[in-house]
Amino acid sequence: MADQVFYRKHRPKTFSEIIGQEHVVRTITNSLASDNVSHAYLFCGPRGSGKTTIARLLAKAVNCEKRKDGEYEPCNKCSSCQGIMKGSSIDLIEIDAASHRGIDEIRELKEGIRFSPTSSKKKVYIIDESHQLTKEAANALLKILEEAPEHALFILATTEAQKMIGTIISRCQRFDFKKLTVKEIVKRLEIIAKKEGISFEKEALELIAANSEGAIRDAESLLGQVFAFVCGLDTKKEIKAKDIGDLLGLVEVSLVAEMVDLIIKEDSAEALNYLDSLMNKGKDLQEFTKHLISYLRKTLILKIAKEADERSSLIQAILVGLTDEEFDKVKKQSESFSENSLKEALNLLIETQNKMKYATISQLPLELAIVEIIGIKE
């Protein structure tokens, strides 16, 4: 079953397969090629951005038995590479600091590090969520990093670098990972879809990428989920954008656009009736609020952007998931708002999102917000 999970089944096996994080890959591969690998690295960045994947590739490359001088790619054939790929290498120790965060675990690490690798060149320690180590454990780790033996390599990964103690950061080569762009995620999904023989609409992959919030792992998991939902045993069936919306319960852009039209008309009564009709149709109003925020954000950006900026990366990101007709609609609606009214509306809706989670009448905060937004526009 594990092999059917796309993000595990199609984990990159070489540095050349990595999409995004070019600054990280280039520096690490140069270090490998020149045999100038550091004893400690700190990978910082959002979840699903490839920190653990690159950490394992580094562990594999540094211990590869067939990698020659001046090369950096692991062969993926030797016993060391195979052991790491199968998860059976005893010289690769992965520690989840979220659940093993105390001083006792670091003391065990200190005891084990004294012994040379069993069959590899280096004993590699990958410590995930390293910011969750206790203060005592972090100080003990600092001591280990300062006195690490030649055969040890540490790779610390964290989503919250600001919580790491400065002395640990100073002992490591730090790399900051970024969220992947929709374009980068789509490129990766296209590769996986091709390997799996999946037919798809380009818009469908863009929708998956847009809903992954920059996390490649989430996008790959969602692609697998969509594949199972849409295709099942019929692998020749094409995945379409509509299928993604059905699976995720996404609110159609047209529904949000209609609400914005009612706000522009300053028709409070009809806007509240419209919300009520959405509820009666089984629409999730929290999901609707989320998409209304996204829609008004696009409206604000288009309001601020000049004609010359319409090819900018930000405008191109807004285009994702919108048809030409929908984009023209947003652009036209933006002319009916002032910048300040849009900013106030967005602030109100962000507050409304939180209030809806705890409200006795879940739709009431949204109803109040819509009425207030119409008041602002007046």
C-alpha cells in the first residue's frame, strides 16, 4: 500500500530530478563534487518543500560506493544507495524531534556517534522538526556538533528556524527553502502523471497545485487521491478540473463572483438571501468565505496593478484556475471598488473566518461581514 502513495513512490532519486530549490541543490552538488561536504547542515522552510528529500539525497550521495571524484549524483545501485532507498541502512539515523525531543534521546545519540559507520563512509543523522528539541536537548546537541567526529554528518530540518538557538545555527551551513510556485508544482505533477500513464487536463493539475499552498508533498498526495477517485480501475479515464472541484468540495468561482456582484449593487437583503440559498444547497460557508477572500485578494491586486504589470509573476499567479472570462469578470469588478474598501473588506473577512469556527450560528459572522462590507462600499 505504501508504494501506492505518490509522494513516496516517486520521491526523486537524483538531484537532477529535484524541481525548485535550485540555490540549495547547486550549492550542495558543488560541495559533493569538490569533496567539501560540511559536517552539519540546517534546512529551513515550509512543510512539503523538499527538505527531507534533499537530506536523504545528500546522505545517499555522500555514502555512494560508486560515485567518482568530481561527481555528485548517487548511483542508486550500490548496496549503500539501495539500503537508504529501502530504509534499511543502519548508518542513516532519522530522528523526529517532535516526538523525541528530550535530553535522553540526545544522550543516546551522543553514545552512538562514538562508533564508526557499519558499512558506509559516514554516519548520517537527519533530525526533523529540530526546533522542537527542549532547551537541555538543544544544548546537548550543540556540544555534539562542536565535537563531531569525522565520520558523522548532521542534517537538521525545521519549519520554524526562529525557534532554533543561535549557537546551533552558527555551527551549521544554513539553507532556506522556499514554497514552490504553481508552475513548478505542475511541472512535477506532469512528470508523475506521465510515469503513471494518467491522462489529465492542464487546468486540473493547476487546480491541484493551487490548492497545495506551495507544498509539493501535498500536491503529490492530492494527485494520488484524485487518481483513485476519478479513475479507479479505469486508468485511461482523463482527470478534469471539474473532478478536482467535486473531490475537494471547492466553491465554484461563479458563485463567489455572483456574491461580489451583489456587494457592488449594495443589495444587503439579496446578499443575505443568496447566502441562505447556498446553505440550503449544502455549500460549506467556511469554504465559501475562504474563496471569497481569495477572490477579493485577486480583485485588489488587479486594482493596484497597472496595465504594464499584467505579465508580472503575481498577475500570472492570479490567472491560475481562472478562465479568460472569469479573469475579465474580476478585472471589471475591480473597477467598482476603491483600494481602501477592498482592504477593509479583506480584513473583515479574515476576522470572520476565525469567528465562524466558534459561532453558535455559523453563518452569522459572515452575514454581518457582508452587510458591513456593503456599508463600507456605500
